[in-house]
Amino acid sequence: MTDTDRQDTASEAVKETGFITAVIRAIENDRPDPYLVDRHAELLSTPRSRAMADEALAAGGTVGSVIVRGRFGDIALARSVADGITQVVCLAAGGDTRAWRLGLPARTTFFEVDLPGQLAAKEALLDPVRDRPSCRRIGLSADLRHDTWPGELHSAGHDPHAPTVWIVEGLLPYLRLDHFTQLIARIREMSASGSVLLVDAPHADYFTDPANESFLAFMESRGSAFRLGLDDFGGFLRRHGWQAEAYTLHALAEGACPWLPTPPARLCPPRDHHWLARARLG
């Protein structure tokens, strides 16, 4: 397989996973005791995405990292906007529905960046609620592994001299560590003092836990090696210039984050080794 073929396969895996996570959010929303409320996720729950989600969960995939990071990001984003940040950039936006469901202020510009075709597919599925975004939303088609997206984002109106909330969720498993490191460094270069980074990553223990072998094999069969994790995510972010608070799901289940409602044990099973982080500049 050529490098181009590998990139194409990885791109399709990223696209499909975007809507798998929407299915997981829709399932959570329908619970009598949802930890995350996302009434728009059901619109992204197509027969294909539901079938893929069923397959992923049957292979041993867990829902906690999706649901807890969703609530974590919702609260952190709302706090940042309340503090006066007026621009948000969601990278690898996939099935993210925050621009539709969070009631962000009209002064907020919400940029979404994803692979060609992904945002158009989402917009078509969300057409029944096309009037819901209260903020200004701008979608950009770009591959984050290439160097052109920062210029395209700037041309679309992003101001690197004003603080930004950056959302980078569920992306690390589809990138090599050097690409992820370059991405974090590039975000740092494009961020003014006061910017906030919301980002997650698998813990290194995820890949040595025998309970996850079936799911890892499933992910590899779909074009994602999903073999990269970090022992100290907070340290990684601090080495790249961010003031970071990072939590494992297990720590969150014990109430480690003072501003996040403690997630239930069902969302933090022992085998779901995952990091969630909020980082700041300045």
C-alpha cells in the first residue's frame, strides 16, 4: 500500500468515526439519566453510522471517552465564551453539534475544519435545524496533515491576535505522534494570550490492557492503527507552551476536576484509559 493509499484509508476512517460518535451521543441522550444532552445527535444517526457504531461497540469500544469529553468540552467552552472569547475553532469537527445546540452568543464565530465532504454531509443531515445556530458558523474543508489549513483559516476570518478556543477531540488515534506534535505547535503559533485548548488523547495504558485487544484489532482493520498513547498528557502540553490541567477518566470518576460534574462509573470503566485536558496560554 502506498503512502497515498494509507492516507486515503485513514481519511475514510476519520470521516466514519465522526458519525459513530454522534450515534453514541444520541444513545446517551435517550437515557433517562444522560450525562451529556445532545438532542441533535439523532439527526446524524444514519443507518450506516448506527451499523458501524454497533460493530464498534460489539468489538469492545467504550462510550465513556466520547460522552465525558463532550460534557467536559461543553462546560469549558461555555466558561471561555462567558469570559469573553469570541472565536472558536473545532478541528476535525466531524459530527460535533456544539454550534447548533449550545446557544452561543451571536458575537461568537465558530469555525469548523474537517476533511472534504465531511461538513457538507453533516450540514445536510442537520438541515431540519439549520436555523438553530445562534452564533456565526464557518465551515472549512482541509486536511490537518497538510500545511495549507492555517492560511485557509486566516482567510476565512480567524484572528490570531485575539484569543481562541481550540477544540481537538478524537484526533490523536489517526495521526502519527510527530504530526500531532506539529499540530499542537501550530495551534500554539496561531494563538493569542488567553486562548484555550480543549483536547483529549488515549493513555499509553490503553494499548497494554488485554481487555482492549479486540477493539484495537477492529480499529486497525478500519484503517486506524490506534496504537499511540501518552503517559503524561499534561506534561506533553506544558512542554509545548500550554498551562495544562489533564485528567484521566478514572481520576474524573473520583471527582478530580472541580468544575466538572463527576461522571458515573458506567462511563469510566477500568479498561478505558483516556486523557481529557483543558490548557491555556498566558
